[in-house]
Amino acid sequence: MSPPIVVYFNGTFVNIENGAHARLSDMLKFYSAHFDDVTLYSYANHGGCPWTDHAIEKFKLGFPNVKLCLEQYTRSLRWFTRTKNIMVSVFPQHASAILSWRLPGASPKYSRIQSQIPDAAWIINYVDGMTQLNGLPKARKLIVETHDLKFILASKIAKVSPTSARILMKLRNEIASLNTASALISISPPEKAVFQLLTRNSNNFYIPSYLEKEIVEVHTKEGNEFKFDILFIASDNLFNVEGFCCFFDSNLNWIYKYRICLVGLICKCEQIISLSKTYKNICLLGYVDDISSIYKTAKAVISPTEGTGLKIKVVDALCHGKPVFGSTHTRNGLPGEYESCVFPINRAKIEAVLNNSENRRKAESAAFRYVRTLNEFSDIKSLLAYLKSNGDVSSASSP
């Protein structure tokens, strides 16, 4: 018999404002398709993505088979989270005991879930979730969907060395916390390799995508007019903004010839708005519900972003047959042989695709071929076997 599944994610995701939101949406669809009892536990008062009445209604329509349990992340819980984070960093050998600390009466709904479905398998999004919860659940299967390497991400955001004392403390916290989980889910091959080296966990699953992507192979016809040459779909996080600005500034002497379209919350950032006012080849569309319709208007997609993890929008672009020009990090986050459809960001490569319709069509065909191979690298079947088994099931594939 399949166990109940409880997923924890802090804040709403239903507007799909970034890659993490898209991944959670696919994750919930996957679990609800394979398990009869699925619950999402979340804090309603997230600072950036709160659970409004509209968001709750949208969730009910989109996920009718998933129960939603919302609770307030109180000031006392915030301070309690900070305390636990400090203690785990200072005393990593006692991480298991520290993460089990509870603040009595602070989260009654969370306590109720644990008492009503004690046999549930828990999936916690981000290592941060392990301290945000009011004591880790006493679950036989407690899985962390890692999303990122937290300490590397913190180093890049703060622009400090990974060897700085602050970042090393975050590393201690991250590895100590992850070692208390029964299984980990990695989003890219490099991250899986790091977790295999730094944790004792044999249940380390690489999941590039939870759902088989729906691929409608429509090729660009000869003579088709595109509205844009380059498309960048991105949230407003620091890496996206800095990545695009750096790309544009570094290639200013020739990139002005191409029509560039930006879509998503990145369009609200002052740096991006300023660029679009100065250079008329940049078009800002803002948040768009139907992304598929936007892909049809552009020749290719760019991902100039560094950071960690897999760029979800890159996979989406390839599913739509779009060649991608990607940063080193973007390319390193992809498994397998992608070189015929994901190219380095340089003038020669960009002009070779954008200025030559035959080259572009070849890259389109390569994109469709590549995304069909993604499931070959996934540990999704091993993850299902692990969740439904009584014991450990190590991941089967090795991307």
C-alpha cells in the first residue's frame, strides 16, 4: 500500500514566478498521480509569495486531489528557526537532536498532520525547510528536495569566497542537516555528485524533471517571420538580472542588431527597465501566463545566468524546439550530449544560428531529440520504488 505523502514548501507557487515554483507544480502533479493521499503544508504569510484567497482558489482548481494545509509563520517561529540554524552550524554533530526541537503550541496544524498521518513520507523543499518546520517530523522517510547547493548560492550572492568563515558555517549547516534526512533529491548532475561526496546518504536521486515534458514537434517553416531574435524568460533574482546586464554590456558593439525580448518578473527590475529605455532593441513583456505562445515568436533563447541547479526554463525552451545560448553554469547543469542545441554564449555561435536559417533548423531538431533523452538520466523510477518500499532503494542511474 502506498504511503501518504506530505510536501512542505514555504509560500505559494501557483503563479509560477520562478523555476522553483514550476518544479513544485510538476512535483505535486507527479505525486498526486502516483499516490492517493497527498498534502501540501505551507506557511500562508510568506513575505514574497503569500497565500492569498485568489492563490488558494487557483490551487484548488489546479490540484483538486492535493490537500492544502496553511499555517502562520509567527515571529516566535522565525526566531526559533534562526536559533536552530546557528546551533546546527556550531554543533553539526548534534544536528539531528537540534532539528527535532519544537516550540510547543506554535504550529497546531503541523502537529495535527503528524498525529493524523504518522506513516506519511515527508518531502521538504530546500534544506532551509528543515529548520523552518517546528521540529522535523518523526517520519521513517524524510526526503529533502534540495533545489540548490545552499552554501555555493550564498557565496555567489554575497560575492565572497567559498572559504570565508561565513560560507563555511553555511556549509557545516547544510551538510549536517542533509545528513539527517533519509533521502535527497538533486536537480543537476554536479549537485548529485557533491551530495554523494559530502553526505552519508545512499538514497540520492537525480530528478531533472518530475513529468515527461509534452513535446509538440513543430518546426519553423521557411520564410517564417519572427518578432524577436533572442528570448530571456526569468524571475527577478539577482543572478538573472546581473547575468543579463553583463551579457548585454559585454557585447554592446554587436548585440544591438538583434531584437531581444525579456519575459517574467525580471522586467520589473530598475536595471532592466533602464536598459530597455536606453536601447530600443530590448522589449519587456513582463509576466505572461501563456509562455508557449511567446516561444513561437523568437528564434532562440538565452540563459546568461550563473548560480546553482538546473535552469528549468532552459528545458522548457528545448521542449519548444528553441536553441539555447547558455552560460557555463547553464550547460554544466544539463546531463548528456546537448552540444547540438545548447551553445556557449559568444558572438560566433549566436550569429551562426540567428543569421542562418539552416543552422537554426538543425538546432531546433537537435533540441527536440535531446529533451526526449532526459528521462534516460532520471532516477524517477528509483524514487518511486523507494517511496513505496519498506527499505532503502539506492538510485539506479548515474548521470
